Amino acid sequence: MWWTLLACTGAPDPPTDSASTGPSARDSGSLTDSVPSPVGWWPLSADAVATLPSGHHGVGLGVVDLDLDGDLDLVTSAGGHTEPGPVQVWWNEGGSLDTADPWQSQDEHHHGGLGVGDVDGDGWPDVAVSVFLGPEGLGDPGGLHVYRNLAGTLESTPSWTAPNPFNSLACAWGDVDRDGDLDLAAASGEPEAGLAQTALMFSNVDGTLTQSWHAREPGHSLDVAWGDVDGDGWLDLAVAYADAPAAVYMNLDGRLDPDPGWVSPEALSGGSSLALGDVDGDGHLDLVTAEPARLGGAGTTRLWCGPELTLCWEDPTAGDVAVVGLEDVDGDGGLDLVLGPWSGPVRIHFGHEGRPGDTAGWTASESGVAQGLAWADLDGSDFQVAVAEGHGAVAVPGPVLSVTGGVAAGGWASGPGDLQVEYLAPVARDLIVAEGDPGAGDRVYGRAGATR
């Protein structure tokens, strides 16, 4: 089974810890038989090598082998707060995305981000999509949809929708109770209309999703991400709030605490996006938060270093960053910080001595309205297999080939006991950016000098 979620977003990337810098020192899991990062990766091109002409406001991205033919396809969601848009699948044909003939859902909505995971355990990855607004626009709640995979193609309309409408911009799959199936978390709330709602989770029982948790205090959450923050072998939930500090809800042996176990003490107001990964290579997850000024935030990006998540870096260039991600872009074994602004070019701050550089080392040629980030070796030219083993929860930094003892999605494998995961080792991956300008189209940045 070859599939993985590489982004569930109008916001976050999953943990993309390099095999040499990830949480290998933690009791919950370790990485073994990993292939060392190659020397001399092709640099990332500053010019987009492909544009996806969707004609819609791009928001969500998911990279996945949807038809199980051995290459990675791209799932996108469109809409946001502007006009309704569809869910689309851009098929990978011979190592490149077919931009002429995407699959498209029959329905269109004000979509937020999306997540990929096998909800019913049939071996085919399904797609969950957040819906920010209902058909009436601002003030009208949207919800959460799941499109089942029918042996290689998605159903044209969702077969599951959340029973109570709410405003959602992001969702994430993760096995919170380690029972061997995927549960689904969702951000909720609409800050523009002042509709405060609680972040939610839906438990999976035999392929059926039922709401089982919500945060105690309502708010306007814009992003969610799973990760074993405290290293106890259970997935915790990180949440970005538009008008409050970021929070982490700890997993208490299979049950999320409704009260946060950590809130960002320095952030006086909230953010739009977050990402988890071991940036400093000490074996503990770190947290990156984007706090754009247009949401009333500080207009900066911050890094909170584990295990206590203390402030350890702040972007001195500030800027109105909408979405953040972590990726080993240059192949040096450490995670680099990827920033997508509300208006301007995507830029990358390369890591140095466990911290992002204070200035960008790579900047895209094109300016835009970044809404989502994803990474994928689209042509499969750097195929390298690695193995992750551990107990409870294990970080998996690449596309999953097989899982024994549990399930995997969003950069993590989790299950009731010992886990063994075969996956594709981190390689020189291409960058995909969800573009909020409907006239521009989502962009693909390839590896300069490589055959793409």
C-alpha cells in the first residue's frame, strides 16, 4: 500500500523529520535502516516548472498515490472565503502531473484544507476536506466531508458529512486511541463573522466517524496537526487560533484532554498556520507558528523548541506569513523553514546549527497568495526505501509503502503495539504551492538541473 498525506492544509505540513534528525531518541519510536541524505541534491528552481490551471481559489493540497499505480498524484481543494470550488485530482502520468485533464468533484463548496487517509481500512486512501463556509457565505457554517476512494477514483460527492455544520479551514487524520484505525480532527470557527466554535475530533469505529471530543473553550481555530509532542507514544493535537495563543491538547492514554497542556506564552494573539518537526535535532518535536499581522498577530513566525516548547527563534524579517512548513530542502539532514505569505513570494530559511537562518536562502520568482504547501518526488527519480520501527507512535518522514501493527497518515504511524513502517526515504522533493489567486493556478517548483 503506497500512500501518504504530504499536506493537510490551508496550512500545515506533517512532520518531515529527516531520518537522521527525527525523534529517534524517543521511547515511542525509532528510525532504522534509513538511507543517509544524498550529497549534491539538485537545487530547487526559483521558477515554477508547472502551473495547474484550475481557475479557482486554491486552498488545500494532498500528495498521494490515489490509484495505487506506483506514482504520486495530487489532490487539491478550492474555495476558501471567496467563491465555491471543487475537489480535484491531478493524475501523475509518467512522472509529471497531467494538467489538462484533472478529475473533479460534482459538488463545489467554500473548501478549506484536506487530509488523506484510509478511513475504512480497504487499502485505498480516502480524502477528508474541510468546508469553511456554507452556500450563503460569511456567517453560514460549512462542515467536513469525506470522499471515499472507489478502487482508484474518488466518489463524485461525499458519502460522509459531519452531522452538525461548523466553519472549518483545516483537518488532519491520526490514530488518537491507537486502535488501528484513523480518527479525524478539525479546526473550527469563523473569525470574520465572530463565530467562535470548538476544535473537534471524530472517532473512527469500523469505518464510521462520530464526534467524540471537542476543546473545552470555543475559539476561531484555523489549523490542526497531530504529533507526539511529549514523547509518550500517543499523538497529541496542536491547534492554531486566529485570536488566541497556539495550543497543544495532550493525549491521555487514548483520550484528548479538553484543556490545552501547553499554550504559546509569547503570542499575545493568534496565528493562521503551524507545523511540527524536530528542527534542532535533539529528538523532541518542535513547533513553528505563523502569526500574520492581518489577523491581529505580531506579524512574525516563531519556533518553539521541545521538549518544553520554549521560544527559541523568531523571524527578524517579520512579514505577513499565511502558511508554514518544514522540509529538508538541501539534503543536509536538517529541517528548513518554508514560509508562504499572504502576498509575495514563497521563501525558505535554511537551517543552521538547529535554527532557521535569519534571512531567506531561497525565494520563488513568482509572487502570489500562498494557502498551502506540499512536497513530493513527482517523477520518482530518487526512490529509496527506509524502515521506521517503534511502539505506539512513530514519525514517518516519507510516503508509506506498508504498515505492520497500525495505520499511517499525516507523517505518523500509530497503533496498539509494535510498529514497522516501510516508506520512501526523504529525497530531493518538488515544492507545490496552493495559490489563492484564481487567475494564477497552483504552482510546482522542481529541481533545477534534474529531468522533470
